[in-house]
Amino acid sequence: MTLHWIKGKLEFECDTCQEILASETADFHEAIEKLRSEGWTVLPPLRNSEEWRHRCNNCRFPRS
């Protein structure tokens, strides 16, 4: 999972294309709500990993 704290607020980075989503909040649950409302996907960790993964809307549904 690529999760950054920038000036006390959470930002998520797409693990596929590195697009950034600024949540504008320091509250983790509010940040996840914003992430999902923007069409991002949260994927569970792969085997032998502890890191959650994130995909932006463009990588979630790639355009042909």
C-alpha cells in the first residue's frame, strides 16, 4: 500500500500508475470513504505480504 501523510493529511498512490488521491483529511476512515467514492479499489495483501494495494479508477477499469 502506498499511503502518505502530507501535512497531516492522508494521500493514496495507485500501485499501478502512481496517480495520487489527496483525501484532505487525517481521519483514516474518512480517507477510505473518499478513496472509494472516487472509484478507487482497495485490494487485500498478496500472499506473503502485509501491504494492502490500491488501484485508481483508470487502472481498475483499463480503457482499450
